[in-house]
Amino acid sequence: MSKSPNSKQSVHIRWLIRRDMQAVMEIESASFEFPWTEDEFINCLRQRDCIGMVAEYAEQVVGFMIYELQPTSIHVLSFAVHPDFRRKSVGSSLIQKLVAKLAYQRRNRIQLEVRETNLSAQLFLKQLGFRATGVLRSFYEDSTEDAFLMQYRGEAAWESQVPSEEVFRDRAG
């Protein structure tokens, strides 16, 4: 990444497109011990209810989120911000975009799984109004690590503001 803001900067959130994949893969590799492959991203995004968003700053992709629309919730599958852009509101902007998609009588919550060792993601999500609602034992295929099931309820979305971000991952494997 060549341009990194020194303070919180506004970013543009848009749909992920094919030409974004190289940047997404770079962010993925820099962010996770067990990164998704490009084929895993593409296979996921080919699913009918799976959607990708990216955050751009100065025409560079600096963060991404992959989520699945479920009947009563939005399930975040993967979410990361480039290391040079963490704690600059990029992740918060992506979460705010997702919160805006919640509806009182339809999809009224966001849910995701976070590795038990990913304390920075847990704290970031807690600041945004997410709560741990369960523990998923030996959730990940790549280790015996547990995951916390975290949820954000729509009612809180209309009462709170969204602060800064970190990296987290919700996926088995």
C-alpha cells in the first residue's frame, strides 16, 4: 500500500468486483494465519446470497467484507482491513454499511464467528455493539480452536454509533 492516511479518513464503500481480487488476496494474506484462497473467495461469491464489499481510499482497496444474506440475519463470513489502514475507521465504515441494511421485521441482526484468540476483533466488535452469544467448540477446520458467536441486534443500530475497526475472520477452515 502506498498511501496510508495519518488519521481517520473517509473511505468509499462499493461492491467487490473481479479486478479487486488481487488487493483482497493481499489483505487476506497480510491479515490471517490461515487465509482463504482465491478459489474459496470466488466459489463463495458465486453463491446467490453471498455478497462482497470493498473499502477504497485514494482509489486503492484497503479493506473488504464478505457476507451472506440469511432469512433473518446477515452472516459475516470474512472481514479484513489492510494493516496500514487499521484503526482509521475503515472497518467501522464497512460495519456501518452493513448495519444500514438491517430492517426491523426482516433481517434484524448481524452475526459472525471470531476466533477465541483474536482479542482485537472481539474488542472492536464489542465497541460496535456486538455481544458474544455462544461458544462454538473446535469450530475451525485448521485447528482445534473455539470460536465466539457474536451478534449485533438491529435495535441497537438505531441508538449507537460505530467507532474504529480491526480484523476478524468468521469461517471454518
